[in-house]
Amino acid sequence: MDKKLRLLKIILWTYIILCFIIAGLNYSYAKTAPESTAKIIEWIWHFYENWVKTIFIIVASFLTIGILKKSNRTNMRKRNLIGFILAALVIHIISPLLLNNTELYLFAMPLPWTTTPLQLLSENSPFYASRFPLWGAAGISVALTFYVFMSIIVFIGTLLLGRRWQCSTICLFNGFASEVFAPAFPLIGK
């Protein structure tokens, strides 16, 4: 097996295993853990979701480009991978740093795929109640503005370029995995 392909498979396995462990801790144990432990788990989750995932996207994209042969399909995939890298840098790194909000990626998934951000419109929703103490009214306004902005980008891009554009170029909710890890599938076997 090629060294690049082996490394790509290792990164994919690492991504999957870390996702199960860290997401499992964040979405199950953290709810009942002591507050200090819950905060550490939440910090690790956001670090993983933003920084580690972005690093995986960048490294896996370059490995995938290096593995694939020259073809029209490869050129399209290169454009998709560049889109993923740029989207990850903006959504997972630059925006959270500028806006001091490590959960902005939750607002990058537009309608109809998620309605979670719309829960911020109701002061009675559990999501609003959990975020208001952290972000305040200004932070909620920024998150909703970011959501509207991302929805407009995806809507216009989808109208002009088709649904594949969103799924294969900017979807950072595991949609990226089918593109950046494409040569690594299947993980077991040939």
C-alpha cells in the first residue's frame, strides 16, 4: 500500500475514533460530570471540532490530491478540496477567533439541513436558555447573522452550481469526509 494512502487511512481511523470518544464524552458524560470536568470536556470538544478537524481536512486534502491521478475528475476534486480548506479555515478557525465563539460551526449548516439556529429566535427554547448566559444578546445576534449569511451563500451557490456544490465543497458536518478521504475507502479491504 502506498505511504500516502496508508497515512490517509490512519488519519481517517483517528478522526472516527476521536469523534466517538470525544463526542461521546461531550454529549453524554459531560452532562453528569462535575462542572470543572464538564468544562474541560467541552473545551476539548470545541478544540477537536474546530482545530483538529481543520488540520485533518488540510492534511487529508493534500494527501488525496497527491494520491489521485490527473483527470478532469481530479481537477473538480481539487476545487472541492480547496473549497473545504477555505471553508474550514473561515468557519472553524478565523470566525471563532474573531467573534470569540467556538460554536459558530453549528450555524454553518443552513436550512433545510438544520433548524437548530432558529431556536435562538425563541427565548423559551432550551438552546436559547443555554446560550444566552454564555453569549448574551449581542452574541446571539452575531450567531443568527452568521447563520443567515451562511444560508444565503449556500442557497445562491446551490442555485448556481447545484446541490453537489454544498455537499462536496463546504459541508463541514462530515460531508467533507467523502471528499477528503475518498481514496481511503474502504477502510478495511481493497
